[in-house]
Amino acid sequence: MIYYVEDDTNIRDLTVYALRQAGFEACGFPCASEFFEACDKQAPELVLLDIMLPEVGGLEILKTLRDDHTTKQVPVIMLTAKGTEYDKVCGLDAGADDYLAKPFGMMELVSRINALLRRVGETAPGEQKQLTCGDISISVASHTVYAGGKEVELTLKEFDLLYTLMRNIGQVFSRGQLLKEVWDMAYAGGTRTVDVHVQTLRQKLAAVLPGTDAYIYTVRGVGYCMKLPQ
């Protein structure tokens, strides 16, 4: 089930209709109160959020979702008229998994939804279910990350980014390569997205266990890699 919070009736109805035509179950809500009431009855598989909303803004809704253990791993795409890089960074910093500025094409929206839902699916053949790098361990099956034995709460994309780096210890990835690996070929955003996620990933690791942020190296002029600190 996909939930879409949007106060513009025309945009909301058109998007929900398009999603249903694409084979998804979808419901739209004009405000936060109706959205959270629906979440209490049935948890969504994915959420689409506008930023400018009555009652409670989209970024605050996102924070509430990320603070609740039942919804913290639910993929969230921000769909908003605010399309500047600063607005995108704010949304990603708040825990969004993707960002699409209005007006958006329905085919692109469906493609991004499919890409995110694939990431939430079961472990694909060949994927390692348990990875360790020094004090950091990651479990694909339970979708959990621990630093020094303490759990690190990550968004879906932060988890995918860490997994990609950890399963390729010592390999340097360019920002473009990480966009393809983590955000799928359908993702059309700028490489700034990678930098934002690396920054928040480092901060979350260090908040649980100081020093673990140093596991993710910046290779000047190239990109990022993961290895034990020297």
C-alpha cells in the first residue's frame, strides 16, 4: 500500500489514479491527521510526501515516521514544488530516500517507486547476509546495523550505501558509481545526494560509537571507500 499526503486535490487524485493504473494499491490524504490515522490501521509499504501541508509540514511528518520503530524503515519519496538543491538536501537530511520536484512525470515516479521497493525486498542471490568491518556489523536479513554492539538507526538509502561500501572493502567508488549502485539506474539526481548521505551516515555511526565515522574515507577527486582506520 502506498500513501500519498498532498493537500492539492487535483494532484493527489491524479497521482493516486496513475499509481493504481500501474498496479499499486494507493490512497491519498490531504493532511497529517488523516495520514497517521490510516497508518494506525494499516502500515504503508511506501510513502509519498509533499512539504508544504496544512496542520503539519511534510518534513515534520517524515521525522515522526523515522522516530517510530514501526515506520522508521518505510521508504519515503518527497514530492514537492520546492526544487532547489537546498530543499532537496533538507529532505534527504531529514531521512527521505528520494526526492522528486513538481511537476513530475508519472512514468518517472513509478520507476522510482519500483526501484525503492526492490531495495526493500528479500535478499537477492549472491548478496552477503552478514558483513563486518572492525566495530561495524550489518545484517541484511534483519536490516540492522551495529557499531560496537549498539544499534545504529539508518534510513533505507543509508543502509544500502553502507552495505555497498562494506561488501567492497577497500574499493573506491565514484559518486556516479554509487548513484547507480544505491539509487538504481532510474535515479536522475545530482551527485550531491551521495555526499549528503555519506555525511549523515558518518554522523550516525559516530553518534553511537565515536571513531566509526572514520571507516568511510573520502578519496579526493574520486569518491568514497570503506576500510579500517590507519
